[in-house]
Amino acid sequence: MATPISPTNTTLPSRATTGLSDGAIPEADPNTTSGLLAERLQAWKHMVGYLEDYVEAVEKIHGRQAKEYEKVLKTISNPLREGHHFDQSLGGVAGFFENMRTNTQAMINSNLETEKNIKGSVLPILDRLHKEIKHKAKELASGAQAGAKEVEKLRNVTQKHIELLGQRAASYDSHGAKIDSHEDPYVVRRGITYRLNNQVIAENNHHNDLVSVQNNFRTFEVHVLEVIQQAMEAFTQLAGGQGEKIRALHNDMLGTAQCIPREFEWANFSQRFADRLVNANDPPRSVEAIQFPNMEHTSTKTLIEGSLERKSRNKLSFGYSTGYYVVTPSKFLHEFKDSDDTRTDPKPELSLYLPDAVIGSPTGDKFTIKGKDKSGTLSSKLTGSSELNFKAHTAADAQRWFQVIHGLIGSATVAAGSTPTSPVTATSPTMTGPAGAVAGGAAVAAVAGAKASESPEARSPIATSSAEKHQAQEVGITGVTPEDKPAAA
């Protein structure tokens, strides 16, 4: 085997062994700068687009605002309802509303004018700037970005030949320097130098283009900001000026309202309608002084009334509760919470129709009645017919209640102390009970008839105040003649 002409190179070629200080293929992407500048132009274009959308939205708002103020104007249509109540001369409410109409119409016109000026003055400025930025982006794409693509293409070609040189050098080492002429590493290396020269020329040209573009960007951005400031100045003069007009119109309405004398309208109104206004010197009304039809009718007077204690129908309850009871000419025994007619609506909590009831003879101050509650309350529907135990203030009071109720029931009582389960018939010759009791129901009926035949003047509740009557009722029994009332009461 022949000895090799040159020592064998045991290392493979690499990009670092080319002898170029910066490397044949720089690490920097040629598209980095141009791509960054293109992205910056895109940002400026979007910024101007946002500003255009904002100004256009404000312009449309003024158009809608004009329509809304037209609705506002309709709310104070002329003439005002019941406008005759206000003085029609200047300086009053009628003049104030006329001022409001005039100023509201001025607000409508101001909004329409602002909408027109923004659309014709501000938006065209921003639209031209938007187009300039798009044109600048096209210039960058056709210039610097195209150059970047060319540089990238040349770098790829150089890289391929550098890789080919590595293959040829490796083949030279493996074949002992015996290779074909077209595979000579020397020729490949010179080809790399040729392509590197083209690549470097393109890179330098691209670099100079980028420097020029960057310098131009500085000037262009100054121009963009100048145009934006010009547009915002015009926009502020129009929109802000319109706001000042609205403020001035509102201040004019406020001034007109503040100039109305506080008593101007009332003084003129009270003078025009003096015959229909109430007289402040009229005395206040009193319930006791009011008369109404049938207020003294016989059916509205009680046969007996007063407070009684009643044991609850609930078997689980103990003791007695106090209530106010009345017996009416309609033959009902009504129970109320109290005798006050003004605090709450006096609706009966218990109503017994006495002709259908049975009463037992009093035992001291107690007596019982058995009957069906017809008040229509929930408890009346649940209990049905039941026996009620009453307790009067005194035995004499119990006897009086017994006499009146017995006369309405129409049946004799049972023996004293007995329950109403075995009533005595009306044919019984006597009626047991405390001394002084009237025998039979005829005497009670006579008392009731005498009471019903009393003159309205003698029984009128107007003679005394409602407070005095209430106090008298709470003591015990009222509604019977003085002759029938015991001395103890």
C-alpha cells in the first residue's frame, strides 16, 4: 500500500474550522429586524384603528343623543296639563317650562351639529393616517423583508456547500487521497468562497436597508403622533365644546328656575281660586257631633252590655279571659275584645243566636249558655254547638244577664246550679235564683220593651263623650234602666 501524500486528518470539518471569524452562517435571523419593524407597523395601524372606532362611536352617540333629546322634549309638551293652575305671565312656572323647551331644542341641534363635524373633520384625518401606515407596511414588505428573504436563501446555499465540503474531506481521508476531480475538496472550498461573497454582499446591502428603514421609522412615528394630536385636538374642540354648550343650556334652565319667587305661584293661585279653597279658620270635625241616618234606630241599641269573663272552649285551657259582651234586639249575644269602636274594626269574635240557645240558672256570679257560634270565624266552624261558662263581676250582674237572655230565649231555666242539659219548660210557675229576680220571661220582655220605647234623646250616646262611655262599660253592665240596676253596681 502506498503511503499517503499528506497526513491523515482525523477530525471532521465543521462550521468553526472555516477560518471565518464571525462564522459563515451568522446566528442572527435576517428576518428578525424586518419582522420586528413590520410588527411595530401593525401595532401602530391597530392603534389608529382603535382611535377611529372610538371617535366614530362618539359621533354615533351624538346622533342618538339628539333623538333621545327629542323624546325629552315631548315630555314637556305644550300646553301643560292643568296648565291653568299656573300663572301664564313671565317669571312663573309656565315661563320656566317655555325656557326648558327652547334650551332642549338647542341641545338637539347641538348634538346634530357635533355629529356632522366629527364625521366630516376628525374621522378623515385618522382614515388618511391609517392608509399611510398600511402603505408603509407594504414598502417594508417589498423592500427590507424581501431583502431578508434573499439573504436567507443565500445562507442556505452556502450552508449546503459547507456540508458538501465536509463530505468531500471525509471521502478524501477514507480513500487515501484517491478521488475524482469533481470531488476534489479544493474545488468545493473555492465554491464556498464564491457563495460566501454573494451572501456577504446581500447581507451588507440588507443591513444598509435596515439602517435606512430604522432611521425612516423614527421620522415616520413622529409624523404619526403629530397627526394623532391634530385629530384629538379637533375632536376635543368639537366634543368638549358641545359639552360646554350643554352645560350652558342646563345652567340657563337652572337660572330660570331659581328666579321664580317662592310664593309667586301660590299667591296668584290662591287669589284666582279663593272661592274654592278651604278656610283655615273652620273648626275641626268631631265624631260625637256627626249625625247619620238610623244612628238612633231601636235595632242599634243594646238590651244589655258590659264586660264578662268566659272560660275557653278548649278543654286544655284553664281560667277565664275577659271580653266585652252585648245582647242586641236582634236576639244575638256578641263577644268583642273591648268596647272601643275606634282602635280596630269591631267584628264579633263570638255570636250566639239566643232563641236557639239554652241558659242555665246563675250560681253566684256564674252562669252557662249552650248554643252554636254563628260568628263565621274559623273557631266557630270547628267547635259547632258548645256550652259556654260565663262569670260576671257580681252575682247581681249575673242575675241581670240571666234575666235579659232568658227573656229572649223563650224557655224556662233549670234549677240553680244545674247545667243547661235539662232545661225547664216555660210553664214552670217560678224561677229559681238570687233574691230579687223577676219570675218568667214576661218581666224580662217588659224591661226590654220599655228600654226599646225610650226616646232617642234619653238614650243618645252623644250626651257623653266616647271616653266616658267606654269607662262606664268596662266597669260592668250598661244598657239597663236605672231602676233595674242593683245598688251594688
